[in-house]
Amino acid sequence: MLHIIKKSPYESSAFNDAVNYIGQNDDVVLLAEDGVYAAKKGGKFEELLRNLTKKNSVYCLMADIKARGIQENEIVENIKVIDYKGFVEKVVEHNPMTWS
Amino acid sequence: MSEQEKTKVMFVCRTAPYGTIFEQEAIEAMIMFGAYEQDISVSFVGDGVFSLKKGQDTALLGKKNFSMTYPILIDDFEISHIYVEKESLEERGLSGDDLMTEVEIVDRNSLKQKMNEMKALLPF
Amino acid sequence: MKLGVLVKEGPYMHQAIDTAYNFIVAAMESGHEITGIFFYNDGVYNRCSTLEPPRDERNITKLLSELELKGVRLIVCVAAGKRRGVVNQTVCKVEEISGLGQLLELCITSDRMVTF
């Protein structure tokens, strides 16, 4: 599954609910819209995401981090930044579930 | 139509009732989908589990009590399964006895497996 | 691949339709087929014909109509629309209004269903 997380983890249970459903196998995560704030280094969710990237691929949307003034070097290592075409590719590869 | 030909769709209900319209419009969709002879299931996760709490009385609110629909979803509207996630219930101080209808209480891992089998997941 | 889209949030207040639009454009550029966009919940407001954003702002009505010109089916839920005043007189195109069965149809005919 592709877990699309669209809400800030500081504001909504979407992130938490999604994390509960990220399996061991080929589940991947896409942080989009306010969901990208989860990826910020030094934030409350850094360690959780660091651990997540050890077993799952985690992506975040380039347009959303750029718009929010987050530089690529400010996001947790191993989270890959992708554009909308990359988003489409992930949807093609995995069945999506949106958490918002 | 054979079971294999049916499309498996799951509603994933994550919002509590009344505060937003999501529960109400999810129910309207469930009822409509039930008429098309596909394999439709409904799951309650996170705050969605509050929708199943028994004893809801909306008279003072002036809204319809949508929880009355759940007991008839399977028999009258051909919904295949109603699942509620055990961990979300427990976190919120609820158990099967607090729910207004017979539903399948499943743990996260089992629900996750069922989600993996779906063709489409519709979050509400 | 055939991709169906469900939009549940209204315009301007939420980013959902903007993300959906960018996703759809990228998907079509990559050679995928969009089976349709179904507007549900507050998503129906995205097809309200009286939206009039300031001129220097993105025009969601126009962006969606451009998609329609490229052959993307836009479907506004009749029940959710009525509730919110998005009806024959106020929808961008009367033919777009249809029932929830169309959402299930998108689930059946699409390889993937993406919710925004």
C-alpha cells in the first residue's frame, strides 16, 4: 500500500493512524501538503521517521516542502523528495490510502 | 455475479460522528454502493469507532441519529462486513459491549491484511 | 494505467484540489488515463459556477474546465451537491451532476482510486 499522509502530525491524528497501518513489507509512505512537516529534522517525529525509513520507503512532495520553506537538507535523511510525476509512479506501483 | 468478479471496496471511517458531515455522507455512500452487488466492507479506525457507540440521542442536536443505520447495513443494504479496530476501541475506553450493533472486532494487523485485499479504499 | 480520483475537500480552504490537479496533469503527461474525478463532501463546491477568485489568483474553475476539455470526466455528487446548493442552476455544467453509483463505477473501472 501507498500511505498518503496529508495533514500535519502536530495537528491531526492522520499521521498517527497511518503509522499504525504501515506494514513491514512493501508499504511506502508519501508525505504531502501539511503532512511534509513530519519530515522536518529536529521535530518531534524525526526519530519515528528515521526508524520508519529503515524498513519502508518514505517520500515527500517537492512542491509542498518548497512552498513551506523547507530545504532538502532540513528533512530527515533517507526520505526521498519526489515531484508529482514521482507521486503518480508511486500510485501506479502501490494501492493508495489517503490519511487526512 | 461470482465472488471473484466483484470489486472489493472498503470504506475506512476515521472521523467521529456529528462534528463533521463525513460519517453521514459515508453512510449515504455505503447504502448506495450496497445496491450494486459488489463486495463492500466498512471499517472503523481511530475516532471513527465513536460512530458505533450505543445510546446516541440526537434529539437536542436537531440532527438525524445516523447510528441507527449500522444494524441494518448488512441485512438490508448488502454490506459484506463491518470491522472495528480493537486497539482504537481500547484506547478510547470502549469495548464490544459499548457498541450498538454486532460488528467484527479485529486487531490492527488483521484489518491491515483485509485492507491489502481491497481494490479501492475510500477514507472518510 | 487507469486512475480514478475522489475529491472530498472544497476549493481554496483546502489544498486538496490543487494537489489533485497537479497529480492529474502529471499522470496524463506520463500517459495514464484519468477515468474521472468524483466530487463528494465539500468537494462539490469545486464545480460551483459562481466561484470568482481575484484575477491574480489561480482559477480552480478554469483549471478543472481545462481538464474537462482534455477529456477528463468531472462528476459532482447530486446528493452532496443539493445539500450545499450546487445544483443545475449553480454547477459549471449540468451534465456533470450524477449519483454515487458513479463513484462505485470509478472504483470498478479504475486500476487505482486516489482520494484527495
